[in-house]
Amino acid sequence: MAENVSEIVRAARSSHILFLPVIALGEYRFGILASRHRRLYEEWLGIFLPTVTLLDVQAETAVLYAIIGDELCRLGRPIPDNDIWIAALGRQHRLPILSNDTHFDAISGIRRIGW
């Protein structure tokens, strides 16, 4: 994860405002709890969190979640549920998604920024 953290920092530096889906925050926290480098990642998260704006799930997000999930099912390209929520927030706020997960590329109206 340390290599990924530095790659994320490099990719994010070009943005003026960073947004973090609350779902991704939950995934970060879950991963940190299971990590043998827990203290290091908790420290990183403590530094990183104040620099971002959290995106919360709302009723509109749930509608977009359902639409995106349906679109992916019709394409025969399901993705993890948490990633559908993240994509719904990206579509709702018209924001790109910083991720190496190429399955975001199958979602219309989403631009993925990879590293």
C-alpha cells in the first residue's frame, strides 16, 4: 500500500480540490485495521483527511447507484457494490474517479484517472 499511497499523492497533487467518497474512507479504514503497517497508515490518513471534502451518500446517489448497477448488469459487467456507490457519487457530482480499477471505464458518464 505504501507504493500506492505515493502514487495517489502524485496523481492528486494536480487537483485544486480533492473529494473522497465516504465509501472509500470506509474501505481505507477497513484496510488499515487489517494492515501490519496500521500505525503508519493511520498517521497518513490523519494527514490526508483534513485535505479532502467528504462526499456523502444521499437519496440522489441511491437513484444513480440503481441506474449504474442496472446498466452494468445489462452489459454483463458487474463490479463490486462499493465501486458502484463510488461511481454514483462521481456521476452525481460530475467528478472524475482516481483509481487503477479499470472496471470504472465501463460506466458511462464516468472519467477514470489512473496511475
